[in-house]
Amino acid sequence: MGQTLTGLLTSVRAIAGRPGTPAQGRPGGGPDQALLAALRLCGDHLSALAAAGPLTDARRTRLIASIGALTTACSTPGADAFDALLRTGRQALDSGGEAEARLALALADEATALRARSKGAWRLRGNALDALGRGEEAITAYERHLALQQNNAASRDVERRIATLRAAGDRIDEALTLFRAGADTEASGADTEVSGAAARLSRHLPAAEARTAFTDLVRLRTAEHGAGDPAVRRLATLYAEHRRLSDRDPVADPLLGGAEPIGVPGLRRLVAGRTVCLVADTPRTAEQEQRPGSPLAALIEGYDLVVRCDEARHTAPAARTDLHACTLRGDTPWKGPRWDRRAGARLVFGDPLPHWRLALRSRLVPGAQDRVGDATLRRPLHDPALLGEEAGAGPASTAYTVLRLLDFLGTPARVDLIGFEGPAALSPREREWVGTRTANTDDTAVRITLR
């Protein structure tokens, strides 16, 4: 990877020039200056990655591949470099780090400069600002996206995110109003430390700074008036609601193995606009996937999200898994094997709630996943807030549960099933549901494409 990274950095510098130097461009016209600026930003990020040492994070490896595709598009006449720019920005966000979020924001700025009416560019900017905790600026970008978006169904998750960000800000505003009302009735020599905490708190602060200032205000106000004071109780309630509404940089939860909890809104954002494939764990599929240069391996690698289900018996340990889903079975599901295979996100389906919690505590391996589905995603088929089906139809396979959940969310660009034949075939009831939604079948790849 070191030589590949160095070679890509050389290519980026050759096309875009080094920071502070004018880009040379190609004879006969070259990429737009905003694209060249975006390439220079990518070059700076590649330099930082190269200086950090060997790469072990698969998400950053995919970001490097996206930068490579952008570099190729910028140097190829007629290529759609703008779409490659947006894909690179989205991949930077998927990488999860603060530096990557800043890169995504910078690329979004260049994208909006290129096409001011691109709804994808404004959504990327909103997502990047959101990831950086700059909620009020994110709202502005999201609203620009909505003004350009004609598909109402595709707008719902953005509208919900705007509502959440505004609600979190409203809790801060009410807390400040509550503090000022109390301060007006107190002596003029009120605690300056408490006043300072209130002065630092604002809905326009980055999320992490707002949480710190809000925490200080609640702590100091409680110490000053006691937890039984009605105004303090209301302040504590506002603080709890603000923390619940703010899903960025959550407090590490020992129950989740240090991973970030992800609920229905977070999963909807994770799959939005992505191509998704569910890969069956069969000997045939595993053998073809591991074969170098095989068509099936290339097919699977081309998806944005690769989903695998339950315990892998044939799939290679290092096989790419962006989302792992499993269903708890038996009377003591917490005694099963630990989930130590690396996955970007892990969804655990199970009921009752105490068994689900104990299974997560017992079987999650710290560092084996970045995100874990929270309790709102543990029973999507029967949860009244989601699909709300009756429980009398018998147990469902994990793959079917994932398919129904993705269908309910409605945000993936495409969902394919790969290898679900023979022993991996779905039950008759599940095949019937899939059949009513099948848009295309590909016998060569054993692939079913859902509408």
C-alpha cells in the first residue's frame, strides 16, 4: 500500500500541482480550477496518511481508491469528474475521522462552487458540517438541498435531521431563558462562574463545545440551588433531551464494546444513496469470492455496502463486511461465539430486551465494529414503530429481516442478493416476498436485484 499511496500522490501532484502553486492543466483545456483545488486537498490528505505510517483501516483504503478514481476522471477527457468528486467526499465521511470530515467539507465547498444547483453537493456539505458538529450551518446546507430536491420521499430523512438539529438547539435556548429568568430574581452578585458557563453556551457552538458548556451550567446550577429546585430539575431535563437529540460523538458505552450506537435515523443515513449487496455464506460463493480476479469478487467489491449475515462458516476471515447482521436464537443467546470478525456496523436482532442486552455485553468484541444497532433496531419486523407485523408467522431468517428493514428505510439506491440458492435459499414465504419485488435476475452471478 505504501508504494501505491506514493504513486497516487505523485499522480495527484502532477495534475493539480503542489499547494500554493498554479495548476498546469492539460493541453487543449483541463479540469476546472475547482476540481484542481479539490485534487490538491486530496493530495494534502494523502500526504498526511503517508506520514502516519502503514494503513490498516479498510475505510481509509477505500477513500484512497476513491481519490484514485477522481484523479483518473480529472485526467480523462469526457469523464464525469463531478460525480467522482461527490463519491470521494461521501467516502471521506464514511471513513469516520475528523480529518476526513474536514476533507469532505472542503470537497463539498469545491463541488458547490462547480455546480451551485447540485442537490448532491449541498447534501454532502450538510452531512460534513453535521459530522463536524456544526449543526446550524448544517441546517442551512440541508435546506439548500431540500430546495433543489424534487423527490419528496428522498427528502424525508433530511427533513428529520433538520428537525432533530433544531430541537437540540431549542433545548439550549430554553435552558438559557430559564437561567436568565432565575438570575433576574437573584442578587446582583450571583455566582460569576455560573454566569460564565451560561455565557459560553449557545446553539451556534460546535456540538462538543455546546455539550461541555451545557454540562458545566447544569453542574454549577445544581451545586448552587440543589437537585430538588424546580428550575434545576427542568434544566436537567433539557440537558438530557439535548444529549438524546445530539447523536454526534456519543459517550462511550461499555455495553456496546466502545462502538457508536446507531438507530433508525443513523442507519437510514448510512445506506442512503448506496448500492447494497447481501452475500450468502455458501461454499460456492466463498470459493469464487476468494479466487483472485474472479468476476464475482469484482462484482462484490463494486458495491458501496457489503452485508453478511450470522456466523460465517465458509467466508474468508478477511472478506469485506461493511454491515454484519445476526439474529439471536435459543434460550441463552448470550452464550454464543463472540462477534470478532471486523465489520463497519453490526446489527443484532433479538427479543426479549434483557436477553438482547446480555448478548451484546457478552459477545461484542471491542474494536471489531465501529457502530452497533441500538435497541430501536433489535426487532424491526415486529416493532410497531417500524414494520409492526404479527409475530405468528414463524421465525424469519436474518437476510429476510435485513431486506425488509432496507425496504422500509427506502433510501438505498439498489439492493442485490448474491448467492442465495441451494442451502442458502430463503423460506417459501420469504422467497414469495422477494419475488414480488424482483426487478432482475442474473444466473451467472446468482444475483437477484430488488426494485
